[in-house]
Amino acid sequence: MANEEMMKYLNAESRNSDINKQKKPEYTTIKINKDYKILFNEIAYQRRIMKNDLIEQIIMEWCEDNESGLLEKFKAKELPEQKK
């Protein structure tokens, strides 16, 4: 009897772990001057935001101000390197 209950528990755990698995986001490395890295780290710290989220915000805000057409292509997944 205990064996059956253990099997049910293990099967339920297995199904739950499959449901809870999410695809991890992909990251890349961006090189910046060490002096600017110090500033970047301080901005992220003061805003209480993760560094990767901050860089994404910076890129999006810059595009909104300077490259709105490129931003629209990005959102529509029309850039050459984006997967369709």
C-alpha cells in the first residue's frame, strides 16, 4: 500500500516538474569600458533593477528616441537575425 502511494506521489511530482519548467532566456555578453561599467552598476543598484533588465530598458528607450522604425521592425520580428 505504501508503495502505491509513493508511486502516485512520484508520478505527480514528475508531472508538476514538467509543467513548471520554463524556457530560460538566452543572454549574450556586451563589453563596455570599465569606467562606464562602474556607472552602469551604480545605476542598476540605485534603481533596484537587474542589470540585464536595465540594459534592455536603455536599448528600448534609445530606439524610441532615435530609431523608431528599427524598433517597429524589432517588435514585428522582421530583423535579419530574429527567428520567425
